[in-house]
Amino acid sequence: MEENKIMRKFYLFRKKIKAFVFFSVISAIGTIIIFDDSQAQEYILKLGTLAPAGSSWFDKLSEFKNEVETKTNGKIKIIIYSGGVAGDEIEMVRKMQSGKIQGAALIIKGMKEIAPELDFLDIPFMFKNYDEVRKIYNKMGKEIAETFEKNGFILLGMSHHGFVKFFSTKEISSFYDLAKMRTWAWYGEPTIKNFLEILGVKPVYAEVVGLLSSIENGMVEVFQTSPLSCLTLQWCKLAKYCLDENYRYEPGLVVLKKDFFYSLPPDIRDTILESASKKVRELNAEIEKIQAEAENKLRNIGIKFIKPKKEEVEELKKKVREEMFKKVKNKELFQKFLKEVES
């Protein structure tokens, strides 16, 4: 009897040991499975841009996508909506704010929508050349990035869109000629509107996507753009003259929504920032080169480049600074900008 009791106790003890081992193993397996699931999580980054496939801006975005996906072993997937598929500048900003896309490559109109305090960056006659632009980005890079972050966006990089000139279907030799012609303005873009008011121009408003047909039917006789965009968008086929003055610099930029960016693991964030910085530097060097090449092509196809009088440019530069200072959103930041530009 005593022996049977001892055997029964041993049998129960052995069952408990087996159960303990079994649940310990299951627990360990469960821990491993949970760990593996977190490591396998994939993040999706949807980026919008007006840049069409085949353009330098789109090509660099594609290189950025491939590099980030490779370096993160596919933990983040980047989808690029090019050529305005995600909408115009304002629509892309709204889609970022609603979470439909997480980032965008924008130009000036989109920039002012998310960071209106930086509205001075494209004021006419502020920059003479790309060297001055680089100097400002180097000296004020921190303030510019902080402005975006305060407004809910992470700046991945400031790129060139390029220096802008006025092109015309009719002869033009002075900025004041614009008041006698049907001059285009991008609807809702205050800097262009304010400058045209100084010249006494009543602009014809149209969105970028419909401008070509407006030039073709004579609704627009004068438009402003960079030489490269003039070629890329085929507006050059209708232009016959160019007012040969880099009167306004247009920045480009790539931003991500701040909440999305900080939802990513630190290693992915670091990879995105590092790759974006490198690709923006490469893009800017390329844009400077191909904008010059584009201008030569425009000259070669017969567009006549006519220089305005130097005295006129200096007079307008003074007027613009006086008038624009009254209207900029952040006067303190603008004053620092002016000091850096003139130093």
C-alpha cells in the first residue's frame, strides 16, 4: 500500500513537470513568434509629386526610394505618385493632413500652404545666383527645418526648382510691358500677385495643368517659369521672347508628415534622412547644370532673349523689398534672411 502511494505521488509529480516544461516551451515559442512579427512589420510611405516620370526630380525620388528600401531590407515600401496623380499642390497637402499620403515633393505653392512663415524665399530679386541660395540654406537651414516641424512636417531637403524668367508670345523688353499684355498668374500664389500689382498688371489666373491650352488660344500671352520647365511642359513651343532676367528663385522641397516620421523605428528614420540629404545635393548640382543647358536649347530653337535695363531692375528691387516687407508673415525671420543675403 505504502509503495502504491509513493508511485502515485511520483506519477503526479512527473505530470506536473511535463506540464511545466510543455507550457514553458509554448511560452518561449510564443515570445519568439511575437518578436518575429514585430521585426517583419512593413511600413508604407506614399509620396506625391507634380514632377512627371522622366524628369530629374522624379528620377532622384526613384533613386531615393530604391536606396531606402534596399538599406532597410524592405521594412519600408515607398510608393511615388508622379505627374499630379495625387492632385495639385494644395490637394497633396490636404491628403498629407488626412493621412492618405505621408509625404510630398512640393514647390512654392505647397510650401507656403504648410509653412507660410517662409513666404520670403521666392520674393523677386532676392537671389542673384545659386551660390547665394546655397549660402542661405547653409546659414538658415536650422530655422527653416524648425519652421516646418513646428507646423507638423519633417523637412527632408530643400531643392532647386530653379530661377524664373518671363516668357512671351509677343515682344517684351521691360517688366512694365507686362501691364499691356495678358499675363498669367498661378491662382492663390501671393508673391506673384503682389509683384504683378507693383507693375500695374491685372493677371489672368489659371492652374498649371491648363496653362498650355490658355497660351494656345491666346488667353495668356506672358507666363513665368524656369527654362527647364518651359521645355518639359512644352510651353516653349509657343513662346517667342524671353525677358532675360532671373527675377525670382523658386525652391523645391521634400517633406514627410511629422507623426508618420516619428512612428518609424529610429534606424529607418536615420536611413531616410541620410539618403534624402544625399539625393537632394545630387539633384541640386544636376538642376543647376540642366537649367543652363535648357536655356541654351531655348535660344537655339529661336526664342529671343532680351535684357531689361539695369536701372529698371534696381528700381524694382527696391520697390519689391519695401512692399513685400509689409506683407511677409514672419518679419523677424525675413530680417535675418535679408541680413544673411547681404552679408
